[in-house]
Amino acid sequence: MKISSLLASPHGLKGNTAGLLRHVLDGAQAEGARTETIVLKGDTILPCLGCDTCHKKGRCARKDDFEPVKEKIMESDGLVLASPNYIFNVSAQLKAFMDRCCGVIHCMSFWGKYGASVVTSGGGGDEAVTQYIDRFLITTGALPVGSVSATMSLMPPGDLFTEEVRTSARALGKRLVEAWRAGAVPPEAEKSRGEFRERMLALVRYRAEEWPYEFQHWKERARA
Ligand SMILES: Cc1cc2nc3c(=O)[nH]c(=O)nc-3n(C[C@H](O)[C@H](O)[C@H](O)COP(=O)(O)O)c2cc1C
């Protein structure tokens, strides 16, 4: 299994989120997965311009790292999204990537992949952020297998994470590999993904003339 992870913190590999992500990836590697981490510090994937080129042509018009990162994800079986909690949400670095995935979402291009979310915060409120990431994963077609988070003010001084957090992070990595190996489709995620697919089909059918790439995409898959 190949796993790509996006680490969306300006502190990069030295930050808290990187520390927690490391445990998730250790758990996945112990199960035989190959992993690659892409650090989004904010200057390599810029905000969406809302130009609709992705809907019309299937590629983003902006010349930055988005398309190469998308390609890496397309070649992967798993996607881990890791972000610090920034004002009750993902960091702007991750949000820029998510917005740039508008075409990916319309086509649900990550269908068949498995996902997980990793969040750290100073004071808590992580669940809203992991839920947001999981919702994003479903709209791309990926199936989220779970999440792990850490509130840093509750962690022991001098030691980045408690044993409990480390154990659940490693278990998440393991679960990601096991879900992929089994081809597992959790019923709740499948229901949400199926409902979203119907929404995308209706939208793309409605905009068929303006968005020929997306219309063709679904025509080949679902008699749009
Ligand atoms: C701009 C900014 C916004 C933040 N917002 C929150 C917040 O809303 N809630 C919270 O608990 N922590 C918040 N924090 C703290 C970070 O989530 C926390 O320090 C996190 O572990 C940083 O991860 P990193 O080292 O990987 O960048 C914020 C930090 C920054 C810099």
C-alpha cells in the first residue's frame, strides 16, 4: 500500500502535528505500507482563483505544486491529512489544498482510496476539525477510516504525547492499511459517499455545457 500524507503546518516536520503524524505513519509502515509526506507550508499550493478551468478541462490553471501533489495522491492508495487546529478549523494551508480540489470533488476522483485525519491543538476542539477533514475526504470519494488528535496543553511536559495518544495514532495507521487490504466499505461512509455522488451527478448534468470535462467524466462512469 502506498500512502501520501499532507502535513499542513508552517512548522513543517518540526511541529506538533508532524510528531503525531509520525506515529500514524509508523503504525502504517509496520503493516508494510510505503509512505510519503508532503509538507504544505503555504507558499507551494496557492488559493483557488474560482476560474472553473478544472471543471472545464480537468486540470488547474495555476502553475504551482497542486497538480503534482494531486498526481501523487492519484497514484496512492491512502491519504492522510494532518493539520493544526487554526481558529476551530484546518490551517489555511490545508484549506487552500481543499479548495483547489473543487474539480476532484465534482468527479470524486479519489474514489477507492482510504483516508485518515490527524489534528493537534493548543486547547482542544479537535473533533470539529477531524470531522471537517473526514467530510472532505468523503466528498473526494475516499473512505475515512478514523482520526487521531492531541490537545497539546493536556500532554505531559517534556514528552510530546501521552502513551494513550501514541497508541491510538499507531492503531490508526494500522487500521488504514487493514481497511485497504480488506477493501472495507464502512456502511455509514458508503451512505454519505453515495448521497454525495448523486448530488455531483445532478450538478454536473445541470452544467453539462459549461463543464465538458466533468460531464464526460461522469458520462463514462454513470450514464450522466
Ligand atoms: C493562527 C493560529 C490559530 C490557532 N487556533 C487555535 C484554536 O482555535 N484552538 C486551539 O486549541 N489551538 C489553536 N492554535 C494552536 C495550535 O493548534 C497548536 O499549537 C498546534 O499544535 C500547532 O501545530 P504545529 O506545531 O504542527 O503547527 C492556533 C495556533 C495558531 C498559530
